[in-house]
Amino acid sequence: MTDWIKADRKAKARLTREGDWGLPIPTRIVSNGEYTPPPQTEDQKRVEAALWDIAGQLAPKHGMDRRAFLRTSMGMAAAFGALNAVFGPLYSVADAEMQDAEAGADMAARYAGQFVFDGHLHFVHDDYAWPGILGFRNAARMMQAEGVPQRDPDFSDVKFDNFVKEVYFDSDTTVGIISTATSDDPAREFLTNAHIARDTARLNAAAGSRRLLGHAAFHPGTPGWMDELDEAIEVHRPASWKGYTIGDPLTPASQYPWRLDDEELVYPAYEKMVRAGIRNVCIHKGLMPADYATRMPDLWEHAAVTDVGKAAQDWPQLNFIIYHAALRPVVMFDPGFVANFEETGRMEWASDLADIPARYGVNNVYADVGTSFGQGAITQPRLAAALMSILVKGLGEDRVVWGSDAVWWGSPQWQIEAFRRIEVPEDLQERFALPALGAGDGPLKTKIFGTNSADLYGFSEAERTVAHYANDRMSAHKAEYRAAGAEPSNAVYGFIHDS
């Protein structure tokens, strides 16, 4: 029995013993700490109530309580049924999936061969000890049902073992990239470049195949940052780079903001990246506190995409992968944002990103949809579908890539299922000439889920198939985990608003 399975059993026992409940999808916005999550919306409250109601009706028919039902494929389907009940038929889900476990098995079989490459994953290093991350989480608490005793979060929730369980055992993720965040205070760094190199190596050695890739963070302007870039190239050999143009996302007054098109400061780093042959540059954009304009008056413009076009034009040898699709901070719940989209068909900052190829004549700008799709999927699924379509229309179907921002959002499986099931409403397709997303295993979603990232990272034709990994140790461990009667935790690990 692997340590991962043992760790899961301990976690499950703790959750069960202390009365923890969980829903198969979050019913409020989850934050990784880079922004303050808003309170649960009235619509989300209705989704939660509808889901508990469905579970209450169907669970007894299967000899289960509601908690057990919600951990099954039927419970996951019920979650999309509840979303449809509140927001309209945005998700493809049949009544049979909510009532019959065999229908869920049929769905799982349909997608068993779908290659899923998650370009946006997180955990913290083994010795991580910044108390702020637990302070925030204790203030927000875990996502649990009303009236159920709550347990205190701890660091193990967001460390390696639980990450492996949630991402590789409890979801259809095949391959992923582990990321980090730059910080003005080294004690707050989730993972250093050395940690990332070590942990990708240990996971891949345990798996017996290349299941995890790693970033190396670069923080322009900080003391010794170019030396750290050299060290990453010479020692750590990352798959790609990760930068935050706002400097430190956890500090409203970061001392080190920068621009992608700063010829004096940053272009020398691009030269090193090109010479090293490490040409994927992942950049955090968007996703800031809702009060960013007043809270970060000197920083917020660094999170917009005004610097992307020129940098991409000047450096065609590099691929600029814009995280969170540059979506303006925490907006899916904002009535003004929704009204503006319904009138114009545009989404602030994300549409600006999608415009870059046409404006600058470039084909090396990509959108990663981590958190932005997830928060929309549970808050405004109509807009979540439109966001994906806007990106495809502007950037091209080959330059939108999948990311979940797990483990903050818990297992990425609910996001995977949401994207498989969602479609752009016909009225939006007609009014704004937005392309349809198609079937969950259709050509467009298959590209976004996996093959676009496989192209970026030089995966062979064999490596971009699930069959390539079928006989590795990770698959064997996952089969053992499932055979032991494992169930998803239905937990989230980021911050939520406690009201």
C-alpha cells in the first residue's frame, strides 16, 4: 500500500470523525490567497439548496445517506443538474446519470481515453510554515454544510501527498505542471525552484513516467534575480518559466512590479531563455482583489495585458502563456460586468488578451484558464462558456490551454466535468459570432484539455495518449486506490468567505 493511499485514509478518517461534509462542486468562490473571495451569491445558495434536495430525494433509493450519494458519479451529475435548475440548461446532464450508477460508469468509460494536461497546479513544500496561509484559511474555514462541526485546516491539506491524491487519483488528470508564486518575502514562497525540481523528480520516479513538469519562477528587479535565472537553467532545467508582473501577489505594495515589454530589465532574461531552449513563459495576469484600483493603485495596471503584445511581437521565439486568461479581478458575480458583457460581448481584460493576435500579428500568445473558468462555472456558467469561446475566437483553437489551479479548488475533477458538459448558448453564438465548444470529447475540447499543451511542451504522439501511461506505477497505484473503496474528499483547500 503506497504512502499516498495511507495518507488518504488518514485524511478520510479525520474528515469522517469530525463530521466533515462536502459537495461535489464548490458553491462559493475559492481563492488561492491572491484575492479576497466574495460572499456566496443568492444564486449559489439556490444551487446548494437544490443539490441537497436532489441528494435527499435520490440517496435513499440507493440505500445511502446524502453524504455518501454526493461522493458518487450520481452526486457529481446531480451538481450539474442543480446548476441547470438555477442558471438554465448550460450543462449536458441526463436524469439517468443522477439516478443510475451505471450511467455514470458509461460516462467514465466514454472519457477514459481523454488525455488531460493540467498546466496550472499548486502545492506547498514539505517545510512550509508561513502562518498566514492557515490564518486566512481558519478565518474562511473549510467548505462544509451548515450545522456540521468544522475542523481546523492544516498544512497537510496543501502539501504533496494530498495533492497527488486529489489530482491524480481523484481526477482524470493525466499530466500536470506544478507552479509557484513569487514573493517579496522568501518565507511566503509556496515552492522554490529547487523544491519544484525535487518534487517533480520524486513524483516522476515514483510514477515511472513523466507525469509532472515544473516551472521556475523569475522575479525581475529583485536582488540576484538573474543569477537565480542562470541557476534554474544550469541546475533545475524547468519545463517553463513563471512570472508575476505585479511582483508579489500576496502583498498589496510589492516593491518589484515589472512589465513584459521592459527592454532594459526583462529582455536580457528572454535572451537567456531562448539560448537555453526553455521558451514557454507563463505569466500571471488578472485575478486581483476586487478593490484593486484603490488597494493597489500603483500596481494594478501591471496585471492587465497592455505589455503582452509588444513582448510577443519582439520575441517570436517565446510562447507567452497568460494565466487566468487575464480576466479582470473577481468579476463573474458582478452585475455590472454581466450587463456589460450581455450588451457588448466583451469581457474586460480577457477580451483584450483575445484581441492581441489580430492587433499585433502574432501567434505566440496563449490563454491558460485556471480559476477563471472554474469561478465562472459555479457563478455564471453562461459567461464561463462565453469566456472559453471568446478566447478560442481571438487566439485560435490551438492557443487555449487547460488549467485548474488545483489543489486550492480541491480535486480538479469537477472542473474537468464542467468543461466537458458546458456549451455556449445559441443566442450568444448568434449575437456575438462565438464558436460552439462542442462535445466533451470533440476536437476543440480535446485540444484545450491536452493536445495544445502537449504541443507546447514537446510531447511525442505516444506521450499525449492515456494509453502511454496505462502501465506505469501511477496507474497501478490509482487502480489499487480505487479497488480499496476510495471516495473523493469533496473538499476545497483555498480560502472562502465565511458569511
